[in-house]
Amino acid sequence: MASPGAAGSIRLDKLLWYLRFARSRSVARAMVAAGHIRLDGRRITRASAAVHAGATLVLPLGERIEVIRLIALPLRRGPAPEAQACYLRLDEGAAASS
């Protein structure tokens, strides 16, 4: 099986787990199935949806909403700094005021 970066896309549930937005892939699948995640403005309900670098994701995380742009595909579930290097937060102003 090829690495996620080699194909140019990665499954949404795997991405959420790699980027540490979910504690496990099953939790990530449940987040997607709930229908609250948006990928480039479209509501996504399939955990197998392909995500490419440059995509914008809107994620509900507890009481807040995270808007991120994926700048690189992660190759593994590594330490938090490695995961955070793969995306940019687009709502920094909202996070700073809370």
C-alpha cells in the first residue's frame, strides 16, 4: 500500500486522526458521520472522502469551531508539533478572543 502522500490524498477519518483532532479513527469516523464537518464548503458524511493538500476544513471541536487549511498531507500520526505543521488555522482572531 502506498503512503498517503504518494497518492496525493488521504481519507478524511485518517486525516483527523493523524492531525490529532480525534483520539482514534473510530472517533474520527463518528465525527464525520455526524455530518458537522465541511470540506471546501460541502458537508461531508463519508469517512472515506478524499482530502487533498490545499483543502479547507471546518471542524466542530467541543464548544468552538476550527477552520483550517491543509498545507501538507501528514505521513503518520506523529507528535503534535509535526501534526500542527501540516495545517494553518484560518480563524486565529476568533481563537485569540475566546
